[in-house]
Amino acid sequence: MAQIMLRINGYAYTIGCRDGEERHLELMGAEVNRYVERIRASAGPSGEARMLVMASLIMADEMAELRAKLGSITADGKPDDRLDNQLNRMADRAEEIADSLERPAHLREQDA
């Protein structure tokens, strides 16, 4: 199992991932950080957990919109199972990352 360091909202997080997924996770972390930066720019500074929750809600809303669009563009009106499964995997992975970020730093370090 590989580990990488993500920097989100000025905080460093050590996150575990499967070997070979490091670059993908770095890109996802950068995307989360962009959401947090946009929220901070529009709403001002806030607590770390609140910023992450707000970013998560915006991302979840965008995923819901994509699912709705996906359903409307398929020929039979049913979502393509492959795309729906991919969206579900993305949501599951985002939840795993959020869960690991919610753990206190000293517990995350013990996992390393």
C-alpha cells in the first residue's frame, strides 16, 4: 500500500492508497483544494471541518447533476451501468478519503 501527502486548505494529510493510484489521488486532492479555495474566497475563512463539508456538499451536488444528465442522454432513459458504477466508485472513494481526514492527526500517524 502506498502513501502520499496531500495539502488541502493549508493542512498536510497522509493518505493511503493502492499502489499505482498515487497520481490519481494527488489530482483528486488538488481538485478538493480548488473547491476549498473557492469557498474560502467567497465565504471567508472558516474551520477546517466546515470547509471540507462545504466542498463535499458542492461535489456531491455536482455528481447528482451529472447522474441526472447521464440519465437524460441515454437512448432508453436508463443510466449506463458502467458510468453509474464509476460515479458510485468515485463517491465511495471520496467518502473513504473524507473519513480518513476526519480522524485525528495522531491516529492517522499511527496508521502510517
